[in-house]
Amino acid sequence: MVGVPGIAARLFGALARAAVNIIMISQASSEHSICVVCRQEEAARALTSLKAELAAELEARQIQNLESRRDLAIVAVIGERMRGTPGISGRLFSALGREGVNILAIAQGSSETNISFVIEKKAEAAALRTVHRAFLDRRTRRGSGREPGLGEGLRPGHSGQRGLRLRRAGLRPGEAGTRCA
């Protein structure tokens, strides 16, 4: 997709016309690849719509392929004190890597208070436990527990303004994402 002008606009336009709700977007630099996540019941419609919209580019090999994956989950790590704090992403993804959780896509909001990532559904429980242990478990926190992005004794799903929240977002069991490569 590199060097194909307007490809993102066409992709999102095609999905909008097909009434596909995009839950999460992740894009590599220069539109090298774009990942969109939608509900499982919309995945076939999304893929059909994208194949029709991008048929010429697929034929000319300007776009390598379109891929749909099933049984995915989105985990969102949310915390006001994440903003401007070096090392939060490194700490998050290092902990997940040590536990063997493979990350399929990553998105961070412009406010720096949300990092969302897509994993296989079968790794969801391990990912939630790992993030909880890395940021919220009193036994593993360093110092006073007042590190940026951390909360005092918060649990997954907590809505406290000062702390870190974990949220399973968007996908339910059996749902999928669609990725353009």
C-alpha cells in the first residue's frame, strides 16, 4: 500500500458504506499496513467490501493481500498518569512478552492515556493477569506505589480517575479483526 494515495480514505469509506463499525485502528508508517478491528458478525461484510473497493490495487499487486482473523480480543490499558511518562509502553509490552503473549496490533490514543492492543482470545486471561501484576499488584510495584500510570490497589475495570484501568474492549468470544496488509 506504500505510495497508493488516499488508500486509508478509500478503506474507511468502503467500510462506512458497508455499515461496518470499526472498533480499533492500527496503521504502520506510510500506510505500509493498516489493521482495522470489527465485530465478528461484520467481518465477512468488511472483507467483501474491501476486496471490491481495492480490486484494482489487488490485481496490480499494489496491495499484497487482505486478511481476516478470528477469535481475537482487545485489551485497553487506561490511566491519566500515563501521559508523558517514559517507559510505560516498554513496561507493558516487556511484561506481556515475558509471559509469551503475542501482540497482533497496537494503538495509542493521542492523549497518551490509553494503550490498546489486540491479542488472540486464548491469551486474554494471561494478558489481563500479566498487566495487573505489572502495574497494580502491590507485591510487584516499585517504590511508594505512586509511579505514573499506577493506582492504589485498583483492579481491572476500576474507574478511578487517578489510576490505571484495564478494559476488555469491543470483541466478544468468537469475534474477529480484519487487516489489510
